[in-house]
Amino acid sequence: METYHKSIVTLIFYSTVLTKYSVENVEIKGVSIENAKLYATGKDFSCLDGSIIIPNSYINDDYCDCPDASDEPGTSACPNGTFYCKNKGHLPLILPSSRVNDGICDCCDGSDEWANKVRNGACENTCKELGHTAKIELNRVDNLYARGFEIRAKMIPQGKHLLLKKQNAIIQLLPKKKDAQFIRSNTFNDLKIAEENEKKAIEQEKLLQKNEALKIFNKIDTNKNRKIEVSEVIVCKNFDQNKDGLISQDEINYFMENKKEMDLKDFMTNSWSRVKLLILAKLRDVKYPAKINILEEGLNKYNNYNVNNETGKHKLLKDIEMAKINDLLYTEKTKILINESKRCREQFEEVDRKYKDILKTITALHISSSKDFGPENEFAVLDGQCYELTDREYIFKICLFEKVTQRPLNGGPEVNLGVWNNWTNSVNDEPKYHTMLYDKGQYCLNRFQRFTYVLLTCGLEPKLISVKEPNICEYLMEFELPSVCVLEDSIYTREPDREEL
């Protein structure tokens, strides 16, 4: 009897152990292998957020008990739950629990439709085929990155050499800048002296002519009312510009500035120089051309001058007239000083232009050299290189590290979509040197400035792939180039899933 009892006890013990082993190894639907240990059978289950403890039998009972939905990994009971597809032979997948048993095969192994396997037939397991296709694509990407990495390796020393060349150019330009600055300073001093001499000479000429002008004014002012009137101009033969014996209305208007009368101040300001020219021309027996002839002469001489409006014609007339005044009104000594001042001014402008060109070049080289061209300067060789893409409406153009523009395909002004700002990772949380930001472009709708994100992907040659406008006046470009073909990129070195080991 005792022996029989011991046999029964032994049987119960082994039965319990085997049952426990079998139950503990029951697969829990929707749970990854990493988390399977958290769902050990035979024990109460603690919700993964630690909020409550429930009986083990509540797991996958199609009723949501845990606030974090961790008790229903294999059903659609919890709206915030997830389902883990093992997809052996392919990549695992995590689905929203709402897709479990919805009649659509989401997991390539069909595990998300476990309840429909009996009723409607099993989902076809396509993981092997998908895994094979994925492997081919992975090999293609690996080969692309390997070839791109080789090109990138060549671009690095090229970029460093280019930066070194720019730095050497700055070093060579610095003494030239110093020399140009010294010459500019001396030339500027010469100009100031020449202008001062010119100013003094002209002021002396004007002072000498002031009394003469007053005498001429009084001579023309025959009625002695301290004004020159049209009736007085008509009888004054000095106003016969073309010496035809008549004083025309154009000649009257020319000297009277289209006024009926003129006081001494107006005469000194506007008409005295013309009267003086007539006097000198008469003394030298020079025919002083009429106003209209002066203008025609100017049009022939200055074909590129803007004379499409009255303002342009008036300025042209003044310029030509001043040239004649300088030729007849001033003494030879004064004309020499005027010409010397002009020569010094032209010389300074030329020296100043050369100095500013050197300064501009040095500034541009400094800006270019200070840009962030990547941790190994792998982008440096592309600085300023431009690439275009044409769609149905626009021609998009990106000059790397400078600006982004668009212009209408059928003609129209170019629009600035942004100038180089810096690297960013604000798009898709990409690594730092995978997204460029070009901002402060042309204003859009008079409210804000356009800007462009440029996503960089691995390619064997620089190429603008696509342009989108996800929001008004916000642009997204995709650009291929070897500089980002980095074999150590986390996306290609991530650890494989454990169940594939």
C-alpha cells in the first residue's frame, strides 16, 4: 500500500513538472522573443507599466485589463496595443493591435490573422520570398555604398587640397591687400589735394566774374527794375545764339528758363554762365549752337545715354553745356586744375576698385573656408557646384553651400528659395550631415521667407533627384552624392534580430 502510494506521488510529481514545463513554453501570440520571459505561465502577470497585477489567464483573453495594453499582445482588445510579427526569414514587424484578425494579412507569416486561419483559411506565408527580395536589395545597397565610399574616399583629399589652396590664396592676397590699401590711401590724398585746388580756383574765378556778371545784368536790365524781362532779352543781340539775326522763342526760353522775368539771384544761378559763353564765343568768333543743336550733338555722342524721358534729356544737355562752360569760361590755369582733379578722381576710382576686388575675394575665401564641410571635409570639393532639375512648371537649381532657386519654365524672374544656413537634423531625425538647410529666401505672400531642406542620400555622382513643396513656400529636395556613402551608417550596421541568429 505504501509502495502504491509512493508510486502515485511520484507520478503526480512528474506530471506536474512536465505540465509546468509545457505550459511555461507555450508561445504567447504577439510577443517578441525578447519579451517572452515577461509572460511566464503559471505566474500572475504584472502589467509592463507596473500598474496592476492580474492572473496569467487574463493574457490574450480579448479583454483589455492593463492600461498599457500589455496583457493583450495577440488580440485587438486594446486600442493602444501592438502586435509583434516574427516573420521568420524576413524582417520582424510591429503592428497596431487594430489590425489583428481584421481579415487582411499584414504579417508575411500570416500570424496576425491567427483567428481566421481556421474559419477562412490561412494567410499565405510569403516571408521567404520577401526575405529573398530584401536580401537582393540589401546587396544592391551594400554595393552602392561600397562603391560610393570609394569615391567619397577620393573626395576627402580633394576637398582638403581645395581648402588648403583657398587658405594659401588668402595668404598670398594679404600683402597685395596691404599694398593696394597703401596706394589707395595715397591716391585718395592726391585726389583731395587736387579737388581742393580745383575748388579754390573755381571760387576765385567766380569771385572775379561776380562784378562782371552784375555789370552785364544791369546792362540787360534797361528799365532798371532789377529784373530781366522777356522784352529786354528780345532786343539784346547777345542772345542770338546761332547768329541768324533773330532771337527765337527757343533762344528766349533757353536763357530765361521758361520764365517771364528773372532777378539777379536767378541770373547768377542759371543764366550767367550761358551769357558769359556768348560773350567769349563772340570774342573768339565761335558760333554757339542753339539748345536743340546741343541736344542733337549729345545724342550722337552718347548713344548709350538714357534719354528716353525729359529728365534724361535735361541731364544730358547740362552735361554737354558744362563741358562747353569749362572750355570757354575758365582760364587755362583753372582748366589745368580741373583736368588734374578729373585725372586724380579717375585714378582713385580705378585703385579703389582694385582694392575692393581684393577685399571681396579675401572675404569670399574666408567665408568658403569657414563652412562646415563635414567631419572629414568630404563635402568641400562640392562647394559652389550647381545642379538643376526640371519639372512641368519650373527649373530648380541648387548651388551647394550657396543658394537654391527656381525659375518658371516658360520664362519669368528667378525666385530665391533660400541661402545656405547650416546642417540640421530636424527632418526625419536624420544624422547631422544628411540634411541641409537653406533659408532667408524671397518673401512668400509678404508674410514669411521661403526655405528649403535638402535631404542627402548615397549616390555615385552628385544629382538633384526630386523637389517637393509639402507646405506653401516650404521646399524639400532630395540630392544624391557620394559624400554620404558611409559604410558605418547606423542604418546599415544595426544588429540583426535575435531570432535570425
